[in-house]
Amino acid sequence: MNAIVPGLSERADWQAAPVADLVAYIVKRFHERHRVQLPELIRLSRKVEHLHEPDPDCPVGLTEMLEGLQQALESHMLKEEQVLFPMFVQGMGTLARGPVAVMRFEHQEQDGAINDIRRLTHELSLPAGACNSWRALYGGLKTFMEDLAQHIHLENEVLFLNASNAAEGAHHGRV
């Protein structure tokens, strides 16, 4: 199987997938999952910060970072779901250049937030004797960050290009 990113999906080639299928996959696999992941990560982070704040390894400020990321990501995903993705599905990808540029910029901001989380957590390095909540938090962060990286890659490198190309082909009488 030639997945674009290892573990991305069972689909062998998203490059050849209809735009509507790819949009549906992204919403189901990533948007819905991020909406479950982040509240739990915030809950765990709040607990770890509360219980272990005196510990020099405690990621003080992580809860605030995650809350900011959650707000930004929710706004981002809503713009995709309510504006950009419907444009793509309706074959209007060439008209979406501006919104795509905004989404790419926001993806860079999300990458920056993940880098900040990595720095704050010392690359998710658990201290000796870390409690179960701390372990669950870092395990959940690892999964979330991998999911977000796959999500961004699939949109930037496949969806945005395919939607634009499909619209261009339709504009020139090819589909």
C-alpha cells in the first residue's frame, strides 16, 4: 500500500480520490477526533499542573496553550467545514485561492503551537515516577500531534491541490 503518510488511512492513494470523499474523510477522521482529543488533553493538563506545579518538570502553562490551540483549531475547522470544503465539493476550487492561503497560514500557526508544546514538555519527556495522569497526558499529546501533522499534510499536499486541479479541469471542459 502506498499511503501518503504512514498510518494516514487504509486508502492506497488519496491523490486519485474524488474531492468529496477526501473532504468527508478529513472531517470524520481528523476534525471530529480533534474535537474529542483536545477537551480531554486540557482536562489532564489542568490536573497535572494543579498536582505537580512545584515540580520543575511540570509543564506549567500547557493548559493555557492547549486552550488557545483548541479555540484556534475549532475556528479553523469551522471555516473549512462551512466555507472552503463546500466550495471544493461544488467544484469551485479555483475561486478558493484566498481561503486556501489563509488555511495554509493557519496550518503554520498550528505547527508553531505544536513546537511550543514540544518545548514546554521537553519533547514529551516524562519525569521519573510520573503519575498516571501525566503519562496519559503525554501519550494523548503524542497521538494528537501525530494526527494533526497527518491532517495538515493531507490538506496542504493533497486536498488543496486536488480541489484546485479538479476545478481547473472542469473549467476547461475536463473532469
